[in-house]
Amino acid sequence: MVLNHLGAGVAVIGTSKVAHEADVLVLRRDVADRCRRLHNDPNSTGAVIGV
């Protein structure tokens, strides 16, 4: 697993399809790249660590 992005105050889409703010979020590189390219919030399944 390659980690590429550490974010603070980032919204993440939970399993209920509702956006939640994460104080700290670590994403896999492929997820971070897709979110940047599409200007979308990541799904919770793409988060490695979320607090």
C-alpha cells in the first residue's frame, strides 16, 4: 500500500452516503489522486486512518 496524502479537516463520505469531517485523514495514493482529479470527497473505504 502506497500512502500519498495526509489531510486535515477533510470531508469523507461514510457508509450512510453522508459527508463527515475528519480532523486527520490518510488516504491511499490511488484514492487521493482520483479525488484530486474529480474534485470529489473520498469514500470511507479509501481511508487508511481517519480521526
